[in-house]
Amino acid sequence: MPQQNMAALFTPITIKGLEIKNRIIMAPMALSLGFRSDRARAFYLERARGGVGAIVLPGTAVDVLASDEAWGKRGALASFLQGLSSLARDVHDAGAKLGIQLWHGFRFPAGLMGDQGELVAPSPVEKARELKAAEIGIIIGKFAAAAASAKEAGLDFVNIHGAHGYLLHRFFSPLDNRRNDKYGGSVGKRMAFALECVKAVRKAVGEEYPLFWRLSSEEGVVGGITLEQSIKLAKALKKAGVDVIDVSFGRLPRQIMPSKRQPMGTYVSQAEAIRKEVNIPVIAVGRINSPQLAAEIISQNKADFVALGRQLITDPNWVRKAQEGRYDDIVYCDSCNKNCIRFIPEIKKAPASQDLPLCNLNERAGKEWMG
Ligand SMILES: Cc1cc2nc3c(=O)[nH]c(=O)nc-3n(C[C@H](O)[C@H](O)[C@H](O)COP(=O)(O)O)c2cc1C
């Protein structure tokens, strides 16, 4: 591996005044850790100390961050934000940046866990009813309020979850969106929800706050979103105020976490194709498990960041080992999809027990807080 390639992976980058010390981001992963427990803190701090440039906290229902309303009588938003602030301070002390992913699933009103309210979709399907235009406005308001809360809590950026078959994705998907109002009917109209959302978030956080958008470049389903459509979306998102495009793939339960049968760097070519067309930084993800591959992606300008998901559960010290050239000391994730993904509500492969480690190859994962 030429030295200059590896150096590229460790070259700082600045997004809207936010300096990230290297090009390695911990991908958002729902692991049932919460944010405020000793368990969560120890888990994230171990990865921050391991040298990662930025951590993206997992998809979080916008209602959680938007207002006290969703917390009901407990009125616990302020305490939640204090918890996030304190996690952000610790992660900063460990040298990494911290962002959070803003998520909306399938229900309205969604409530704290995103699983209350009625099932909704862009157009009526199975048990879901069509979301009304006025309700879209309410949800956009929640994204904006949630982003403002994240900023107030001291988080360095927000990442809006526009991927994986959740609500924003569904509005862009020709499979789900058969509306003929201003939110559906053409590629442009299918983007309207996303673009209004970005504009509202931008207004809420100001011009200088970094805004990431995660999309699925393709759905992996016949008749679904195409790469060409995603390129159009990425360009429009940039124009609306997005700073970084985070290029993922698939819709639940398909292809999001590529299995061991899929090639390493599974979705890098998709990120590269989008990067060529939008003039803003792009994140690549999907089985980027070796430092050599990560360095090649950055040095060959295929992407500006690599996001590592499961690999950082398996080895929290991946970044440090890569920087020190200790490639053989890395414990490599084998994409077995056994332990970690049981916490994704739409997959629910096994009970979300905290007694089991989060990873087959790392007994310590999720138990860091025990010392
Ligand atoms: C346990 C688990 C939970 C995940 N939760 C989220 C999530 O909350 N939001 C999201 O956008 N992606 C989520 N993902 C997808 C990852 O961010 C990442 O895109 C995917 O795992 C592929 O990267 P990898 O091969 O490096 O693991 C999750 C993945 C796993 C394994």
C-alpha cells in the first residue's frame, strides 16, 4: 500500500467550519444502547478513543427531539438533551465529532419510539393510509425542531435518514408514491417532501451548521429508485442546503447490511457515481473493512469519507491500528449478520437481550461499561 494512499485517509476535512480529523465515520447503527446509559457512553467512547473522525448516532425518531409533547407527562426533553450534551462533550474530549441521525418511520403521530399513531405511507398500501399534505407539514416541522435541538445539545451535525424504505425514502420511491398532488407524480414532485424538509432544517439550524443526508442510491427492487434518479435527488438536495451526501443502498430488509457473499466495498461505485455529479462531499459505505480498501477509496477520489458500520463493532480500534500500519492486528468483521442486526426493529432476528455481545467476534461489544 503506497504511503500517500494511507495518508489520504488521515487527511482532515472541514465541512462548514467543522474540522473532522480523518475520513472515517462510524455509520449510524441502531443497537438498543440508548444515549445516556453508562453502557452507551462506554460503547461510543471506546470507538472515539479508537480514533474515528466522527460518530453518527443511530436513527432517532424526530418526535424524541422535537418537543416535550411526545414525552407526555414526563416532559423529559431537557434531560434527554443534557444527556446528549454530556455524551458530545466526552466524545469531543476523545478527539471525535458527534452527530445524530434524524428518522421518521411509518406512523403518524410517531411518538417517542416512532411506533405509535396510525400506519401511514405516501399512498395507501396494505394497512397504511395516505399521509395528508398537512401532516407532511407537521412532520417537516418536527425534523426542523429536532435538528435545532441537536444543535442546541452541542452535536456537531445532523444526518437526515432519507434511506432504507423509511418515510422520506418512500416518498421518493416510485413503488410507494403514487400521489398526484405536489408530493408525487414526477421525479421532481417525489423529491418535494425531502427538499421542503432540508429547507426547514436549514432555516432552523442556520447556514453554518453541517447537514448530512442519507439516501439509498437504489432500492434493489424491480421498479424502485434508480441511480439516475438518486443523482437528480442529490443535486437538488445540495441546492436546497445539504452539505454531505451519505450514499447507502437498499430498503429494509434487503441489502442494507451486505452479507459475506457480497463484494467488499459493496456500494462504493454508487457513491463514486453520485460524487462525480454533485460537487459536495460524499460518504461511501458497505463492507469497507480493510484499511487498504478505505485508503484506496479516498485517495482515488471515489468518496470523501468512508463509513464503517459493523467493522467498528467488531474492532473499535480499527482506525488506530490502520494509522499505525498494524493491519494484521485488526479483528475483521465477517458480515455474518448474526448478533448485531437483531436490534433492528424491522428485522428482529433474535431477542434484543443485553446479555449477548453485539458481535460474534467481539465478546466485549456492548459490555465495555463493565470495564
Ligand atoms: C445493527 C445495525 C443497525 C443499523 N442501524 C442503522 C440506522 O439506524 N440508520 C441507518 O441509516 N443505517 C443503519 N444501519 C446500516 C449501517 O449504517 C450501514 O450502512 C450498513 O451496516 C453497511 O455498512 P457496514 O458493511 O460497514 O456494516 C444499521 C446497520 C446495522 C448492522
